[in-house]
Amino acid sequence: MLTKRIIPCLDIKNGRTVKGVNFVALRDAGDPVELAEAYSKAGADELVFLDISATEERRKTLANLVLRVAEKVNIPFTVGGGISSIEDVDILLQNGADKVSINSSAVKNPKLINDLAGKFGSQCITVAIDAKRIADKWVVHLVGGKVPTELNLFDWAREVEKRGAGEILFTSMDNDGTKEGFANKALNRLSKVLNIPIIASGGAGTIQHFVDTFKEGEADAALAASVFHFKEIEIKELKRQLRDHEIPVRL
């Protein structure tokens, strides 16, 4: 059985790591380079670095910051925010990223997924999906959760896989920052319709929440931010307890 991955997420705005609740009320969480290095040493399996205002402000991800972060870590590293072309991805991979994450640009131009997977390989391409429950439907949102679409989470996820994405990063906007647990029912349903790995995001508050998302949600990886940034959960202890629950992890 493949090991489950623990992934700290560094949301970046104006060069600083930030964290909010339900995608708003952002507060400072520290220097991204220092945090990245600390997580690499603490036993994180991967890192995700998202420039959360890049798409909204129509500017490119801060490639120089990516370079600085990549120089400090020895684990796989995904970069997202404002990526809309092969050229964008080429720069980020050259600066040290192992994978890229696309979101709004994939919805606006689905062929971008095909193009990037064809050029760089599916293993490099993560498609992030931010979704919120509206009238009992999971509705995909864009631009950092600000713009609703007509897309259904599960239909879009299937299309993303068919177009060549290597994995899905699903964030429940309803759960984000609440520390009340992941959206495990939706995650479980995703796991039933997809053959590519699914990263659970939004809602981590306790170690039990990680246990639940791996067992009930059948997620392949769990991503979290504030519980790691503010040292509410230590990665080594989290992994020890996951192992105690017979969940395979890399210690």
C-alpha cells in the first residue's frame, strides 16, 4: 500500500505566509523560506506553495521566492498561483519546483491541462479545485474562491483526470480554516470516480481529522496550514499516531 502524505501548505501574499478562515480574514504566519526549511527538516513529505493573490492581481507567481524556498528543502515542492502558460511552468520548474498547481486558468482554458501534461508529464501537473456546497451541490469557485462557476466538483474532477492531470488538490471552502475536519464525504466520492491521487485540503484541526480523512475520505494525502504554522500539531507526532492507527506513512 502506498504511504499517505502529509503536506504543509504555504499560502503567500506579498511575500509572507498567511492563513485565513473560509478564504478570508488573513493573518500573518511567518517567513515562507524559514517555514519551508523547518517543514523539510520536520518530516513533511511534500510542500505546496501557493501565491494566493497572483491570479486575482493578474501577476505571475514570485519565481525568485520559489528559488529561495527550493534551495532550502529536499522534499518535493509544488508551486501554484497565476500559472497560465507553458512558459510559466518552465520558469518555475527551472527555479526548483517539482510540480505546479493550476486552478482558475484550467477552468478558463481546459486545454491548458492537456498542453502542460503533454509537455512536462502528468506527474508534474496538479489541478487544484476549490469548491463550496450550494443548494446541495458542490460548486467549483475561481480566483481564490471569489468567483462561482457552473461547474460541478465531480464532473470537473473527472474531466481534469481525462485531460492528463497527475493529481487533484481538493479544498472545501466550507471547511477551510474551521479546524472542524475535512470534507470526507466529498473526498470519498471523489476517490470512487477518480484513478489519480487526491489531496485533501480544508478543515484540519486535530490529529483525529487526519486519521478520518485517510480512513473515511480515502484521501491519498492531507494538506494543512495553520495547525502546522502555529505549532498546534507537530508533524512527527502526527505521523506516529497515524502509524498507530495502521495508516502507512513515511517516518
